[in-house]
Amino acid sequence: MAMAEIGNLSPQQLIDAEARGVKIIDIRTSPEWQQTGVIKGANKITFFNASGTPMVDSFMSEFQKIVSDKNQEFILVCRSGARTAAVANFLSEQLGYLNVSHLAHGMNSWLASNLPVEY
């Protein structure tokens, strides 16, 4: 199987992609969403629970409602980019999704750019 290149997007690249209709998926936990807010229009689907355990089945159940095709482009978001890098690799290498990107440095870079969030 061909390896997909994981895209590391800047906040501006994420904004541009969302304007094209690309789905954004915030994989953080509910307390994180409440603490720092969420990018407007992002789908909230927790991947790791509060103790860091992957919740693959529940994540994939919700994820597949949003990303219905392995060629569909989507962008993952977390706090710093570490979790999304791991999840992007999992979705790409293990499950064959081809157009996976993530927000480089996560919400930290979004907030540092003074971009809006919703709660």
C-alpha cells in the first residue's frame, strides 16, 4: 500500500482548507475543548481518553460518519500536534486513509496566532 504523506498545516493553511470544505476533526478531550475552545466548524471526536488510552472503536464509529471515503481530505487537531501526528500515522498506515493532515503544533499555534475559537 502506498504511504500517504501526512500534511503539517499552519493555521492559515487550515483556514484555507476549511474554506474548500475540508473537514476538521478535533481529537482532544472534553475538558480541553472547554478550557481553550474549539476551531469554529470543527468536529469534536475524542481519540485518547483522559488517561491516554486510545478509544479506537468509538472514535472510528464517529469518524466514519464525517470521513466516508479513504480519499477524502481531512485535518486533525489536538493541543500540541503530538497526538494528531500519532493518530494521522495510524489512520494512514494502518487503515489506508490517503489525505490526512494535521494542524502543526495544534491549538497552541492557533491560539498563538490569536485566531477565534468557540466554546
